[in-house]
Amino acid sequence: MPMELPPGTAAYSDKTPPPSHHQLLVLLGLFLAGIAIAIAIAFWLAGALVWFIPTRVEQQLGRAIVPIYAAQAEVSATQATLNQLLDRLETYLPAAQTNGRNYQVLYVPDQTVNALAIPGDHIIIYQGLLAEVASENELMMVLGHELGHFANRDHLRGLSRQVLIRLSLSSLLGDFGSWGSIASASISTLSTAQFSQQQEQHADRLGLTLLNQVYGHVAGATDFFDRLSRSERPGLAILASHPPSKKRVRNLERLIAQQGYRVGDKAPLPNALRSNL
């Protein structure tokens, strides 16, 4: 038998009116703002903490990546000469950037036009890139640029950002996996990571500084990139991992003018590099 309510008593209902479109938009805005704040905090933390991470941590990361390239590399006079050039650049690095480091070049006899720095103090130089280089100075600029990524700790910066962003999103959106799976997924992308425009400019700045210290001038600093900008072809590997060449040339020319660097005579490529191309 249904219970009768006294007159004037409102009937109870467990149903509530659905949220309005305005309320939904407000909630969505707050949610997106939370994600944006989490990402901004992750970027800030990555930049602040990266300088406190020991060098050996970066080298341990390289153990998962270096063997892949080492298996493709060719132990040859070309690789030995590339390492000799790298050693010349290394002598001008501050002690803080060489302590505990063991910078090495791995030469890969492949037509890929690219060079890249990978965790574990290794720089990968492809035969395809050497075929595009016309002077020792150009090559030294490329090597100096890659050293710049180690000096600025760009690999650890990128890894820290990825891990922190994934953890932040995991806390907001749900479980993305364990710490281990998040770290593993982040590490797997390190060798193919594209650095930010600011990171690339900082690396170019160090490359230019080292070039000037080695030769006393910066001849050849823009030659490789200028030549590449006139013949950039879709699919070039270096375009996928580096900024547009025309922009790099403009930035370098502006920096050369600001620093008052002089331009001298370029040195030819060592015979060991020319004979192996």
C-alpha cells in the first residue's frame, strides 16, 4: 500500500537534473587546465633537476641504445680519423663537460644523411653525411653541435620530461602502467628524439664556439647547412631530427656577427675520410 504524504509535502526524488552545457564546458576547461599545468610543471622540473643527475645515469641509459648502432658501425680508418677530430674538439671543452665522459664516434657505412648524439657519450656519423661534407671545418661544426647536446644534457632533459609528463597524465587520466613500463617506453624513444628549436640553437652555439677555438676562425660553420638548404629533399633523415637548414644558417650568421668571429681559410678533409667515401 503506497504511503500517503501530508498535504504540502514535496515528493522526494533521487533524480537530479543533468548538468548544463555551461557546467560541462567549465568542467572541461578545468580538466584541460589541469593537464596543461601538469605538463608545464613537468617541463620546469626536468630543466631544474637535470643538472643534479650523475653522468653515469646517462651512460647507463646508453647501454640499451649504443649496441644497436655499434652493430652497424665499421671499425676502420674512417672511424679512427673521426675520433681524432672529436678528440681535438674535446680538448677545448670545460672540465665539467669531460669529467667522467668518454666521447666516441661510431661510423656507420650507410647512405643516410645524418649525424646524431645518443646517450652513452656516442656520436653517430653516417657515410651519407660525410659524402655531403666538403671541408674539415664543416665536419668539425657538425661534431661540435652534437657535443653540444651532451653539454646541455638534452637527452636527460628529454627523458625526464617524458617520464614526468607520463606520470602526471597517469595520475589525471588513470594508470598508464608501472614506473618500469613508463621509463622503458621513454628510453626507447631517446635515439630518435627530436630536440626543441632552443636546444638545437644552444648546440649550434657550442659547435660554433669550439670551431672558433680550434681554428681561430669560423670558416665552414654554415657551409654544410647552406648546401643542404639548397638541395633539401623530402625524406632526408637529418631533416627529421634537426631544424630546417635555412633557419640554422640565419641563426648562425647572426651569432657570428654578434660575436665578431672572423672567417679564415678552410682545411681540406683528411685523406682517410676522402678515400673511404
